[in-house]
Amino acid sequence: MKGSVGKLFFSLYLFSVFGLTGCGGSEDSTSRKKYSLYVMLKDGSEYITRTDSIDSGETDPLVSGTKVIPPRLFYDLIVRDNSYYRLNWKDTRFIRTAIENNEFKETGSVQLTGQWSIDSYVWRGDTLCIFGFDVKNQAVRFANIATANLQAQEQNISLPKPAAPFNSMSVGFANFMNGHLYLGYTYHKTDLKSYTTSDTLYVAQLTYPGLKVVKTFKDTRSTYPGGVNTRQSHYFHDEKGDFYFIACPGIALGDNPSKPTGIFRINKSTGELDKDYFFNISTSPIHNHGYGFWYLGNGKAIVRTERKGVFRGMEDHWLVPHFDFFVLDLEKQTTERLNLPLDKGTARNCVLVENGLAYISINPNAGGNYVWIYNPKTGSLKKGLHFSDDVDYILRLERLNP
């Protein structure tokens, strides 16, 4: 799940672990609901429930949801304007899907070249820009997709290829700033039995649309910049236009745990990686590795972090509730733990920030699955939407329509 090859093996592993089926449900498919929630039931079946409110109430996916067919798409989706987009790693076909007549139906596709999956994506208006590493051709791929008609423009990006001992690479973030494209990347050594990441992260500044490298920044304070943002958020812009990203060397992403998890900044004023800024999460009072990273506004962010001693390793990382949520002050570099139940699920699109509130979905093994509501101004936490007891994981929480 970490490099392009690693993600393929982990997807197959998830399929073998959760290779089960379930029953059907019903939903008014003609409506354009505000929110989409992708869940996995205890029998392994997967459903998408759509709703206009996540502030309160109860939902039962078997009653009000649509079964996801084919399943195991929870790490792959990009959700926007009533549609679900993904790149099928099996045949490199970019697919648009929608819920019609209570069925998860393909509504269009475009064939891309190479053999790759999405490492990171960014929207430019209604155009979707996707990036990934082509395993077969050992090259970083870029596709510019007009979602209105699913027309795609593709090309390779001339970043340095993996060199021994590394045989793969990942593009952990893509960011447009000051008329340039910035790509964060690193290199991996992977095979059927092992996986690890280089000690160095790289940030390339490129011309756009020419995609010529102008400058490359190297940094060894951490590694694996960003992460696969179809799975969860790893970076954002603040109100000043500065760009923050998390570097994730923990076992669930970079698998170079001797390096610290840390926050980096690219300054809008200079367009450069800030050598004087590094928020070391692993040496902060958190003292753990983290992955997801969401902006609250006003210089505050949420990070989702492991808790040591609760899980054994990757074999139970997805199964055992051990994740905390902390509020970070990015300037003061302080941390505050949110009083939430421990969460499970290795990577989840589980935080949605809007209207001054953070909606956080939590998967504990006891006490029920809820969307919790955090108010950064008051510090208050309360329960919102509740899920029926047959739900095991809330895998995705996102805005479906404006």
C-alpha cells in the first residue's frame, strides 16, 4: 500500500481478508444528497449511504444504502458532484461511476496508457490532474482529465527514475503554486516479502503546463512526503497560501520508522521548501507516527496518529482501535488530544471540515460508530450521525454535492 507495487500487493491482501459478500438495500437514487459515506459491514460487504445531514440521526446502510459492486474501492475513489471517479489499476481505465436506481453504475470511462495507480490528485476547476508511478515503464505519469467529457491528456514527467537499491517510487503530493507545479516524491525498495523507503524526500518545482523541472529540494528530516490522497488527506494550503504537508515514514506508509513523522511547509512568498520549519510529531508529546492531516483553519490542523503498544504490527494495524486524533497549532507547534474513542482502520477519509466544524468518523469496537462533531472555537465534541450496529468500518466521509 506504500509504493505503487506495495499498493497492489496490499489491495490483494485486503481482498483476501475481506473477501465476503452481503445483502442489498434501497435508496432514492434520483436525489442529489450532500454527503456520501462509504461503509463496510461486519460480514465484509460494502455500501454507500447518502444523506443531507451528518449532524444527527441514524442510518442503516442495509435499508438506505447502495451496495458497492465491484467491492474494495474504498481506497481508490475521488468523489465530486454526484460522481465517483477511480483509476482501475488492473487495466488503467479511468472510470466515472454514479448511483442510479439504487445501483453503483459506470457512467463513462477513458483508457489511459501504462500500468499505474493514483498516488495523488488535484482539481483545477472541473479538470482532474492525477499522478502516479508507472511500474512497467519506470516513469512518473500525469493525466489531465476533463470530467465533463472524460477526455484525457497524458505524458511522462521527467523525474529521476529509481536506482539500486530502490525499484519503485511514489508521488505523495501535487500542488499548484505561483504558476508552478510542485511534486513531492521518494523512492522505495519493494518485493513480495519486504518494503522500505529511502531516508530522503524530494520536492520538485516544475513549469506548468510544460512540466520541466526548475528546481529540486532534498530533505532528510523525514521521508515519504504526503501520501495517497484518494485514501485520506495529507496536505493543504492555509489562508496565506502557504502549503503544508505531512511526511509519513511509519510502518503503514513509508515503513522507515526510525525517521520521524513531521510537518513541512512550502512558503508561498518564496516558492521554496522552508528549511527553518519542521514540526516533529514523533518527538512532540504525541510520541508516535501519524498519517492523515486535515486543515481546520486559523493555523490549526488535525493529525491522526498511532498509539504504541496497542497493536502488534501491520497484521492487526487495520483491525485494532489504536488511532488518536490531535489538534496541532502549526506555528506554536503544540498538540492537544481530542477526547475521542480510539479509532481503527489503517487509512480512512474520515475528517470533513466545513462551516467552522470538523466532522470526524470513528470506528471503535465498542460504543457504536458515530460521526463526531468538533468545534475548534469552543473545543466542544459531540456525537452526530449514528450508524447501525452491523457497520464495522466507516471508510469514507465526504461531500458529494455542493
